[in-house]
Amino acid sequence: MKHEDLLRKSSYTTGDLQHIVAILRGPDGCPWDAAQTHESIRHNFVEETYEAIEGINKRDDALLCEELGDVLLQVALHVQIAAERGAFTWDDVTEGICRKLIERHPHVFGDLTAANADDALSNWDVVKRSKKGQLSVAQAMASIPRELPPQMRAEKILRRAEKAGVDSPSLAAPKADMLAAEATLQNAEQALTQASDSFISLFAQAEHENLQSEYRAAHAPLAHSTTG
């Protein structure tokens, strides 16, 4: 039996997850997993993240725990793909995030203070801009990924603008345009969500009717022979 050490275990760790993903992408592993690239599974990462958000919105701890596992799987897959081509390893990822957390919390690991959450966030932003060489708020805005959903990106841009306190008549019209576009997009998303929910409901009804038809067709000869 293959991989008996894993099959015998009564509980699993993060290290086991790394081991399993390496097996799946190995020569005797799963053809689907082995064929994946960063690009081919990038949408999976987004989908799994939104499913974790579903667990948060529903206040469902069991669902959230499961979906966070799926998110962690996406991390493990990307790290394994990168490790196979010598780009970086799990330890490199862990090293990077640990250093970032220490650097961006100078009120915990350094000499600065933070009386409240706003102060802590301000310290984070100052360190982040310094590390990334951003000398202006505009540069920080430009660094917001275009890959974000448009509404989320617009909200981040406007929050940074408001926090910076820069006021100019030239900003009024484009800001109004952004807010109008954001409202239009939000309405469109709500309409699409409602249309999707309606489609699911109608599909469920059609599927049920189809199953009933198949059941009747499958049992019709039996019913006929019984009555004969």
C-alpha cells in the first residue's frame, strides 16, 4: 500500500499538507495536480477565499474552518510549484511574513506607541511606504493592484485620499465620477446575484421535473407487466 505512513496517521499537521501536495504533484501522484501552474489555479485561490468569506458572513465556524483549509491548500500548491522551479520554499514564505509582521508593528516590537487601532494602522502604513520607497500618497494609491475587484480598488483609493486630507477643486468631478461608477457597479452586482439565485431556483425545479420523468420512464415497463 502506498504512503502507509500517511494512511496510519490519526491527525495531520501543516508539514503533512506540504508532504501530501508534493506527492500529488510527483511522478506517481495525481495527473490533474501535476499539470497545474500558478496561472491555471489563480482563480481557484479567489474562489476559495470568497467561500471562506461565506463562512464568516454566516458565522459558521465549521464552514469557515473547512474553507480556510481550502485556502491553505492553494498556498501549499503555489509554494510547491515555486519550489519545483527553485523560486522559493515554504520556509521563505514563512520567513517573509514573520519579518513583515515584526517590522510593521513597531509599537509591539519597537519603541513606537499605538493608543488605538487607528494609531496601529498608521504605523503599519508608514513602515509599508518606507519599505516600498513610496514618497507620496499618490504612489501608494498607484500601488493598489489593478487585479482587485474594481469596487474594492476604488474604495481603497478613496479611503487613502480622504486620509491624506489633500483638497483640490480638480478632484471633485473625478471623485463624483468614481462614486457614481461604484454605485452603478454595486447595483449591477446585486442584480446579477439576484438573477443567479433565480436561475438556481428554476434549475432546481427543472432538474426535479427531469428526474421525475426519468423515474417514470424507467418504471413504466415494470408497471405495465405487473398490471398485465
